[in-house]
Amino acid sequence: MLSYNVNYGLLSKSAFGGIDGASTLLDNPDMLLTDGALSFYSAFWYYMWPQYPKPSLHDVMLGYFEPS
């Protein structure tokens, strides 16, 4: 689940690259509803990508993250 513009911008930059890529999903958030591959990519991206100050869910599940 994506929320807030920052996540849409980061995902968009990751998926579409380049300077203009960051605004693709910000301008067209419904792309996640109509493009199955992009929807799957967003779920995988959210699972793998750390969201400062939180670690990635992947790192937590594998035990790479140790709380301080």
C-alpha cells in the first residue's frame, strides 16, 4: 500500500527512471490500478526498499535488522 506523495515519487523514479520519471505516478496515480505489472512492482518495491528511518521489510524478515 502506497501512501503520501513521497512514496509515489520514489516508486515512480525507481520504475520509470530519469528526471521526468519521478512525476509519472504523481501525475497519474491510477496507473497502479490499471497496470498489473506495475502494481506487482510497487508491492515488491515497498517490501525491498527501506523507508528512512525504518529498514526494509525484507531485512526485518530475514533478521538483518537489529533494533537499537
